[in-house]
Amino acid sequence: QVQLVESGGGLVQAGGSLRLSCAASGRTFRSYAMGWFRQAPGKEREFVAAISRSGGITYYAESVKGRFAISRDNGQNTVYLHMNRLKAEDTAVYYCAADQGRASGTYYRERTYDYWGPGTQVTVSS
């Protein structure tokens, strides 16, 4: 069992940067692959980025590739999402998720993940 709490959301101007953090409780953080998803008003939740247990492999949605970067600090039980050159289309609630790896899963599917944080709002203004 793990609890996730996101932080770092807020209001930022287009072209700006923001760093989201996801703090995990529990003793097995290093055993979880981690992901970030987002949901804009009236839209379905969509995949943003994912990172392997060791941090050596990352994946990104095409819409954020080159602008966002996911990283993790297993010593701090924290995963980050660095967001750069933000656009209005990035406005959404961002969720952190953990995959315990119990079965074969696809990194971009919500169903792959076992635990979710409550989300943090990111609003990009122009």
C-alpha cells in the first residue's frame, strides 16, 4: 500500500515553467514504476509521462515530448514532473500514479496503475 500526494501546481503564464512533485509514503517506493496523467475540464484523463523503477527509462505523450521531463528520487520517495514552455493546452488537474508491477501493463493506460494521488491543478494563462 502506498499513498501519493501531489504538490507544486498553480497559475503560470504561457511559456513559463513549473515543477510538480509527488511524494509517496511507504517502504516500497523503489518497487513502483510511476506515471503522471492529467485531466482537463470536459476531457478524459490522458497519459503524460512515465518512469521506470530505477529511473532509467522514461516515456512521454507526444504532446509534451521535449517540453516536460519526468524524474525520480528514490531516496526521497518522490517523483517529479518538470514542465517547460507551458501552453494553455496544458491546463489540467495533474495526477501522480504508481504501478506495483503485478502484471503486464502498458505505461500509458490508467488501468496499469494501482495507486493515485488526489491531483494538483495547473493553470496556464496568456
